[in-house]
Amino acid sequence: MTTTSTGTPARVVDFDDAVARFDPVMGLEVHVELSTATKMFCGCATTFGADPNTQVCPVCLGLPGALPVVNEGAVESAVRIGLALNCRIADWCRFARKNYFYPDMPKNFQTSQYDEPIAFDGYLDVEIPGAGDSGEPPEVFRVEIERAHMEEDTGKSTHVGTSGRIHGADYSLVDYNRAGIPLIEIVTKPITGAGERAPEVARAYVGALRDLLRALGVSDVRMEQGSLRCDANLSLRPRDDAAQQSVPFGTRTETKNVNSLRSVERAVRYEICRHAAVLDAGQAVVQETRHWHEDTGITTAGRPKSDADDYRYFPEPDLVPVSPSAEWVEGLRATLPEPPAQRRRRLQQDWGYSDLEMRDVVNAGAVEVIEDTVAAGATPAGARKWWTGELARRANAEGREVTDFGVTPAHVAELDGMVGEGRLNDSMARQVLEGVLAGEGTPTEVADARGLRMVRDDSALEEAVDAAIAASPDVADKVRGGKVQAAGALIGQVMKQMKGQADAARARELILERLSPPE
Amino acid sequence: MTETTTPAAGEELTRLTAAAMADRLTAGELTSEQLVHAHLDRIERLNPVLNAYLRVDAEGALATAREVDAARAGGEQLPRLAGVPVAVKDIACTEGLVTTAGSRMLAAWVPPYDATVVRRLREARMPILGKTNMDEFAMGSSTEHSAFGPTRNPWDLDRIPGGSGGGSSAAVAAYLAPLAIGSDTGGSIRQPAAVTGTVGAKPTYGGVSRYGVIALASSLDQIGPCARTVTDAALLHEVIGGHDPMDSTSIDAPVPPVLEAAGTRDLTGLRVGIVSELTGEGYQPDVQARFDEAVAQLREAGAEVVEVSCPHFRYALPAYYLILPSEASSNLARYDAMRYGLRVHPEGVDRPSAEQVMAASRDAGFGDEVKRRIILGTYALSAGYYEAYYGQAQKVRTLIARDFEAAFEQVDVLISPTAPTTAFRIGDKAEDPMAMYRNDIATIPANLAGVPGLSVPAGIAGDGLPVGVQLLAPATSDERMYAVGAALEARLAAQWGGSGSVLDRAPDVSALVDAFATTASSADREVTA
């Protein structure tokens, strides 16, 4: 009766094989929690992490008699999002009731928008890394936006018991703090033509959307906190290179609540492989929702979802239509931030990065954080080095974001400054970063605590240099003879003797000084 | 120091109009505490049989009364109706006081907040006597669908007081309150007013905040005053009306000057239209006769009366019975036993799921009429039926609104009988929902179009029961119906003599109640013997 959290792995086909024979079609639905101070239809606070059921009132609890009032700030955010997604903005639209029973939905209908969304018919150009490792320029893929509409979030159910789901739970707890938080649902048109790059496109789209929403300042876009949630619809159709667009779509599945960029890519990839296996076996794909399991990297069946799901939508009679004036909309258009792609080109120029370097930065999802780090005083080169180096490696290995490890732009700027001042050398700086990652404090605190500081006293260094020269007379002779690169071995000895706490550049200077050919 | 009054003097007090009570309070001839006591005494005697009130808040009403008296004694400037008691239909949330909407589902529900209309009564410093009976969730035209027993018509205890707001109208008609709050979705203020010989107004949609009033059909519901005179209704209308930021559909404009209009006597130059679709066939002959006499009175008061046609009104009833259940099915979805209200564990189920608890609770908590309308509405909104039912009904609604617009290009006010019949007997239409629905034929168009309507007494039919006429005005021109209603009321009063109230000609309700109690207890004795 109870299902385990991971379920049973399904048969899958190798990805390359799957995409060689099938054309993936995706539809991405992203829910964004707006960072308005108050809820969509009442004055309750929206603070994340408050004690359960402390941010509620008659309206968001759906008490008898309570009525909604639209949060104008949320409408403004919705319009700005629509404009940033190159959408048309409705000059008149209504809310609608989506009727279904669920304990975390106080009114047993969700106030949403149905056939009259506030924004529709847009697109977002997303960049996917150039193919291969040779630094090809990024490829631009246009994702068409069907609509962006306003709605309210539901409460949050916690099912207590072994199953962790509503079925088989001993009891369930509901926190209505989240009920009524403003959401914008952004729905793409079917994404076709991505072929084997479909998983990357999905990830790039959600990433680009996240960057855009962050730049708009309308949401915290924290996937791990659920303020940005992605449902990925996927279907496969046979490949027919002659007339691919005329091949009808296959049956889709909807993988719910995929909550990191990496998971979006993995989930789409997994579903492609699974669908292919189902189709290969001559079976029909079941139209259903799927649950994504981060730990095992697979999806399991959720509830059946038919096109005939009947939510009995009708226009919300408790609200008046929203009719943004053209003037207001144009005023909001003027507040839009620079489009992310254009911004990236500008930043690349400002920072003096090569195309390859910029590609690494984009792939690491580090554009914003480098911008913040440079603003905090770091050199562009230093900022890039740290964020795309150790932190990116770690993020990639753990399937997380570079900003997930407790290292802030201020930390990196401080670290970069310490290197620039000559207080730390490179290997010491790496150790300091480890300390920061371990939660030992700021770079200065870590360096002090660990006693990491380059020796500035030349006398100790000079002694070490002399000792190294004395110990390796043959190497010294080579250097004297003009083979400057041989000095490296001596520098190594000096650094070893100094236990790493020396400025390698200064050691090199001293060695060359002493071994310069007589004039 | 408690002020006392003799029972007879108390009876006299309850017969004053609200305006007269306010004047005497202001003049210091009367205290609010005396007034409240007088009403509480009468409620105690008559309500056990009438069942107009579901709950009486003696303590709360007296506390407000004493505060008002003290404030007045201290020379404080008070609102006009300060100290005048009022009853509230049990559909409006009252903080700390059980609010049931006439349903078992909410039999013990105590709202944590006041409806805006209740807050305005408190701000006007009016003692709230209690909560009045109603058809469950305001679905009905007789108050028989209350989960807590029917209210009896003070004119004839075997008859219905109208519905859904039969409790409020019966309370006002039986002098158990000078004023009451009602709600009108398809006639629930006006039809009870007509069949109890009282005055009831449904303001323009959005004229009075719906915040905190338990929703039946959001696009049709409107809150309004119940009273014994047009002036009293206007006084209460001005207290409760006006913009409320908590209700998005509330009109952001001042309350129409209804009180001033209630002083109108001369109708010279006013054009009044008889709605041809709302007279004649289907109307009880003496209802039609009282209506015709009322029209004659308006002519004598100087009005120019013509007949106008509103051809789409014939589709009003079917459109209404699609829109109302559709919205209601959604509005009533929240009663699922999860957060508040009745919770029933299904029998024979060891560990019921949330869904099973919801189903069992809704089955036990809702009465048949509510279930009937939830099923109708759920069906009408379903995929594949939406366009044919809800969609078509909305088109009819637009056509009805256009009929009103066209009519109001020709005339200033429309007139019709309020209800096709006088009060029917309790139980008469219990088995025939369609017959019950047809009772609202004349009142429903106003709700569909959002225009205001007022019912005023027009006299007594051959069966000894009161008849009402309905005046309809264009949206936001509520004052027009008050003007015509006041002029008609004044002319009829002059004709009838006495206090001028049709209620003067009602049987003595105390005697009826005593006789009823005796019969009932002797019947009990016979049964037990």
C-alpha cells in the first residue's frame, strides 16, 4: 500500500539512442512566488519560514463571508514579467475560479486566471553552451511563451507517517501561511526542435527565466525554498527528419516540482529515456504526473492526469476585471532591466573576459554573483577565478549552485583583496576558502585563525634562497647560464622550506638577482 | 441604576418607528436600555413560537445600550441611530457570536471577525439584539429550509414569512426589532417584506459591502435594510451603505441620498413604468388589485404612468437558477470540515481519509435544498455543459440588463407586485421546488441586472394577508425608488388612517402566539395522554 520514496526504477533506453530515434517535445510550467510584502488577495505577510499558521486572516483561510481584494503590486509584477518575456499585455482580463477539493486549499477553489491571462504570446531567448569544448559561441534558442498569469498559492501539507504522501499517512498537518501568496505561472508553448539538446534547453530556459526574474526584482527565485518551481511536460514523437513538424505529439507526462536547474535537465533527460523504453516496448505512455527523486535521479508515477480534468472554471465574481491602461504598461516597460543576454555581452566587455571564460562563467551560473563580487571590490579576474574554480567544481559535483555553500560575494572580494595585497599566496588563499566553506568565518578570520600569512621578511626568504642555491649547484649553474625557467625548481625548494608561507614571485626575484650573470 | 418600564409602556415603545425612537433618545425622553429591554421582553414572549431569532444577544445589546446612554448623558455627539436596536440576519458574521447561515454545517461556528455591515452598525452604536432565522445559506423563499425550524408569519402563524430573510422581516413585523439587516440574492429582502407587511430594500449591487456576509451567489448577493417605514429603511441604508475597500465589487461613491428622498410626497413629472411581463397571469387576483390601486395612487401623486415591456424577463428565472447554483456550488465548497464547521466521521470507517470526512460532513451538514443547488451548479459548470448553461445564462443576464436600460430611457422608476401571491402555508410548497422558485419571479430581474429594488406595503388581500409592491430604479439611483415608495406610503397611510401602517390591521400577534402555545401544549397533552 505504501510507496517508498524512490519507487521502482523503470526500464530506460540510452539517451543517445532515444534522441536518435525520437524527437522530444517539452512544455515547461514555472511557478514564481512574488516577493510582494503581502499576499495576493489580503494583507497578510509573506515572510518565509514563519511559525505555521501565523500569517493568516479570514480571507486567506477562506472563512465564511471573506472576500478577496487584488494586490496591485502583484499585478504590477505580473505586467513587468510579461513585458520582460516579450508578451502582449491584456488590456482587460479577469480572474477565474479553479474548483477542486484539497485540504490545503482553504476555499476549495484556487483563484487563478483561465482563458484571460494578463500576459500572453511572448518569447525568451536562451543561450545554451556551444557544442564541444573548443569554446564555440553559445547557441541561442528561442522558447515561445504561451502565457503568464496570476494566481494564489495553496497552503502546505505535511503528511506525517511512513509514506510521506497523503495516502497512508497517519495524519496530515496544514500550514496556511503559504495560502494566498501571489504566484505567476509562466507556461511555454510546446518546445520543439531542441532534439538531443532538449534537457539543456530546459535547464537553460529555467536558468534564464530565473536570471530575468531576479533582475526584475519580483521574486527571490529560490528554487530550494520553492519560490521558483518547475513542472516539466515531456512527450516523444518518432523522428522524421523530412517533416518533423507535421508529426503529431505523443502522450505527455508532467514531472512536478523539479527544484534545481540541474534537476530540470536530469528529469527531462530521464523522462526521454523512460518514454523511449515504453514506446520501444510497444506500450502507450500513461498521461500522468510524475514525481522527481533527486536522490536516485528517477521519476515515479503520480496521479493520472487526463485532458478532461474538470476544474469547472468560471470568472471569479468576487473580483472586478483587471484593466491595465496602456500608459501604465508603457511606464512599466521603462522600468525593465537590461535583457540578460545583452547584459552578459556588456559585462564580458567590461570584465575583459574571453568568450571561453565567459562561457564558463555562464555555465557555472555565476554572472550575477561575479557582478556582485566585482561590485564588492574584487578584480574581475579574481572574481572569475574563485567562482568558476573550486566553487563551480563543488557545485557541479553536488548538483547545487555556486551560491549554495555559504560563500558570499563579499567573502570572495575579501579573499581576492588579500591575494592582491600579497598577504596570501594562491595556495594559502585556497586554504582560506576551504575554511570559509567549512563555516570558520570570514577570510580574514580564517587566515588569522589558521595562521596563514605570507612572510614579508626578506631575511628569512633570503636565507632560504641561499640554502636552495647551495643545495642545488647544478641547477644554479643552469640559471646562471641563462636557463631562467630552471629557477622553478629552486623556487619549489624555497617554498617547501618556507612551509608555503612565502611569496613565490618574490622568491623568484631574489633567486634571479643572485644568479644573474656577472656584467 | 436600572430604569424600568411597565410592560404596557414597553409594548408602546416597540411600536415606535426607528426614526421616532432616535428622536426620543436624542431628546432624552427615552434611554436605549429601556428600548432594548422592551424588545428583549417581547422577544422572550413571542420568539419561542415565531422563531424569528436564532440567537438573542441580550448581554451584548444591553452593554451597547448602556454605553450609548452614558455617552449621551455625558453630552457626546452621537450618530442618528445610536441606541436604536437592530436585528441581523444570521448570514452576516458577528465577532464572538455564533453565525450559522441557517445551516447545521455552521451550527456552532463563532466568527473571529465582524462583517463590514455589522462593523458599521457598531460604529453607529446600534445595539444588536440577535441573529435572525433564514433559509439555509439563503436558499429559499419561505425560511422553511432553515436547519433550525421555520419562522412563522406574525399575520398567520401557519404561514411562511417569506424567505430567505423571513426571520428579519417577521422580527420587524412582530415588533421584535424596529430595524433588521437582510440579504437579497433573488428577493430575500423584498419578498419577505411583501408577505409580512413591512418595507425592504435591495440597494444597487455594490451599494452595501458584502464583506463578512456569507456568500450565496457573489454576483447577485446584496445587503439591505428591513423596516416598517420607508424612512426607517432609508435611515438604516445610510448607516450600512458606502464604499468598503474590503469588497472589490463595492461601489466607490457616496451613498445615494435615500433619506432625503424618503421625504418626497409629490411625484409631479415623475415617469413610472409598469412592467407588463410582471403583471397579470400568474399573479393572485387581489395581489393584482392592490397593485392597480397603488398605481392609481401614484397617478394621483402626480406621476405619469406608462406600461413598458421587458421582453427578456421571461428568461430571468431559468437564467437565475443556473447562475445562482453555479456560484453557490463554488462558494459552498469551503465547508469541508477541515478548518471549521461541522465534522462528521463516516460510520463504519476505521481510519477515514480527508475525502471521506469531507463527504460525510457535507452529507450531514447540508440540507436537501442546498444539496440540490450544489448539484445543479456543479453540473452547469462542468466541461461540455458550461457554454450551454452558465454561458447562455450570462447572455440572458446581459439581455435583461439591456431591457432595464431601455426601460429606464422611457421612465424613471419601474413598478410591479413584489411577489405573485400572499404568504403561502408552511409545507405547501415543500415538495415542489419549482413552485417555490416561481415566487421570486418579480424580484429576480433586479438581482440579475444589479439594479435596486424596494418593496412597500400596498394593503391587504382578501385572505387578510399583506401585499407588497416593488419599485425598481436604475443602478446607483436608489433614491428614486425611495422617493416613490415614500410618496405611496404617505398616500396609503392617509387612506388607511391610524398610524398609517398596514401592520395596524394585522391580528394581535401576542394573542395568536398565546393561542398557538395553548393548542400546541394541549396537542402535546393529547399525544402524551
